[in-house]
Amino acid sequence: MTDHCCEVMTTQVSWHCDRHDTPSTCPDALIRFSARFQEYGLVIHDGGASTLGIEFCPWCGQRLPESQRDRWFDELERRGIDPWEDPIPAEFQDGGWLAPPRQSRDER
């Protein structure tokens, strides 16, 4: 789970609508968050999945985390995984890949 900058952002990122299938089709969905890339964006309500990236919270003004998109692609490349052709490992489907590696008891 990602901690967001304020309660309003958390509410917006967690928005669920019983009447619309996707945030793109719901006029009340304003923000989309990509845990994989740590990116926030304003939902573009044009029928597609487009967003407009934002760097500051529209409600509290706090600077949002830097995008990890380039780092994600770099890490896949380092592992020899082509994200366009190969299956993406489960740990790269969300923000789990950003967690520091767990230390074994021998390393402590």
C-alpha cells in the first residue's frame, strides 16, 4: 500500500464507482495512480486510458514522488526482460519492485 500525500488524494486515488467500469468513463474519477511507476495523473475523460501527469497534489500542494518509469524499464532490461514481448514478472506489476531487498539473518 502506498501512502499518499493527504486524505483527499487517498480518496481520489481509491475512487470506485458502481455505475462506471473504468476511471476513464466515470466523470467523478479525477486522479489515477500507477503504483508500478509511482505516477499520478489527471484522468482525461475522452474514452481512453490517458492521463495528464502531475507533479504536485491539487489539494494540499505537496510535491509528489518522482516517476520511476525509467527505472522500471532499466530494471527489466538489466534482467533481460523485454516488456513488449516477454511476460512481466509479478513483482513488477505494482510498486513491489521498489521495496528494498529483504536481508537474510546472515546479513544482519
